[in-house]
Amino acid sequence: MAEGEWRNLGKNKYSIIVPTYNERLNIALIVYLIFKHLRGVDFEIIVVDDGSPDGTQDIVKQLQQVYGEDRVLLRARPRKLGLGTAYIHGLKHASGNFVVIMDADLSHHPKYLPSFIKKQLETGASIVTGTRYVKGGGVHGWNLMRKLTSRGANVLAQTFLWPGVSDLTGSFRLYKKSALEDIITSVVSKGYVFQMEMIVRASRKGYRIEEVPITFVDRVFGTSKLGGSEIVEYLKGLVYLLVTT
Amino acid sequence: MKHIFKIISLLAAISAFWVGLLQASIIPRTHTWLLPIYLVVSLGCYGLLMVGVGLMQFPTCPQEAVLLQQDIAEAKGFLKDKGVDVGSD
């Protein structure tokens, strides 16, 4: 990073919110990788665990011994309560002026965090979102059918919503904390439509949104199917966003 | 203004243009009546083309899976030494 950018960096703190459910191993790996790639950056990791039965919270406590309780925060909840509320819960405990949201399953690699930060410092954007669909980005682990539905969904969304971003359902994002707090209160959807609604509402409100390419390694895909009900949910979400944003 | 109003205005403008064409009779009436159908079909074809092109150009990153495995091994090594339980998955 350029000299001037490092000076700006000194005043910023990044709160990284990671919602977890049964991510006993992955949470340890993610924390290690975040510390590896964000040396010299002021940050904290907020793990919002929804009562994982596999002992994820015990692992987080071990990580706190290694990295410090001021850098790795555990803010757990009693059971699965949804992603949107997990972010809101994490936000309440975030002491940074920037918030990063990312998945715990290693599909989002912490090595991209510096590029998010750099992009934000260069452009002053309120939101920097990772996109898998541009050159320099990419996906590994999807079969043809999955790519087809992803592409079809994207074309539909671009045609009707004019969102201004290339990857609507991505959930690897950096927000100015004030922007996140403002947008999240007006979002009602769940699941991946939640991510879409976040970015579309941000776009409508005039927030500056920048993109950085990211690679996405899906190791979970084989276990979850993208069936008819997901497609119906998506179309309902699209119509809802079309009419209410 | 809300996005839906932008879309409606666009459709209204296109409709007005179409009605204007009908009344002005520059193009034979029979053709003009079919124009909306041509438009919808063209848009549909364009959409399918975009999906197809996007699918062909879909960026993949097989090397990332390999790099990830290396990172995982490195992380496990470090954490095990520090007493973090990295046994199960």
C-alpha cells in the first residue's frame, strides 16, 4: 500500500463479523488466516455463534487464549436465529468504524481483506463488495447446473433491478459501520435474498459501492441442493425488491 | 424515485411511441401491431444469449482449491502448536 494510505489506515478499526454454526474447525482456520493477512491493521473478530452443538464456542475460547480476548470476541446466541439478526447482534458489539461480514466456511478467503481495505481507502466508498463474476474472481466447486442457475439469476436481477453491482448474492463485504447500521434496519428478507436486499437498498440510498474480485471455493456445495423451492424463493424475492426499493 | 416507477415510466414511453407509430402509419399497420411481440421475443433472446455467454465465460479458479489446502495445512500446524484443538471437522 502507498505511504499515504498507511497513514489513513492508522485511524481505522475493522470489526470482522463471522456468524457461525457448527464451524469448529473452520473458525480456527479463519482466525489464523485473518491474523496472517492483516498484520499491522487494527481489527477485531466478532464470532456470533448460534449455540453450535459441535463445540465451536470452546474452540473460540482456545483462540482467545492464543490471540487475546480483545482481538477475538465471542458473542454467542442460544440457537439458530438467522443471518440478518446475527449481523445486527455483531454490530452491537463492534467497536470499529468499519465492519466486514464474511462466511465462516472458508469460501471467503481472508487473503482478500487487504484488497477490500485498500479499495475503500482509495475510493472512500461506503461499501466494498466482493464479486465472483468478474475477471480476477471466480468460483471453484460448482457444477454446470449450479453455474447455470447462478448466471440466470444474475441476468434476471440485472435486467429488472439495475443494481449497479455484478454479484448480488455475495456476502463478503466491507461496510462503513454507519452505512451498515442505516441499511440493515430497513431490510426484511432472509437467506440470500437478504444479501440482495442489502446491496439494492444501499444502491437506492445512494451509497457509493465499489467491487473487488474474489475467488470462492465452495466445499459445501455437494451437500446442499438448489431445488425448485429455492428458485421460487428467489423469484419472490426479486419481485419484492422490484416493487419495494 | 422508487425503481418500479422508473420501469413504469420506461414502459409508458415505449407504449406512447408505439401508439404514435400506429397513428402515423409510417410503417404498415399490420407490422406495427406485431412490434411489441417482436420486442418481447428479442429481449428474451438477448437474455438467453447473456446467460449463455456468461456461462461460457464463467470464471473458475481450480488453483484456489489447491492453495486453500496449503493454507489449511499451514493453519493447522500453527494452531496445534499453540494448543488449539484442530482435530475434527
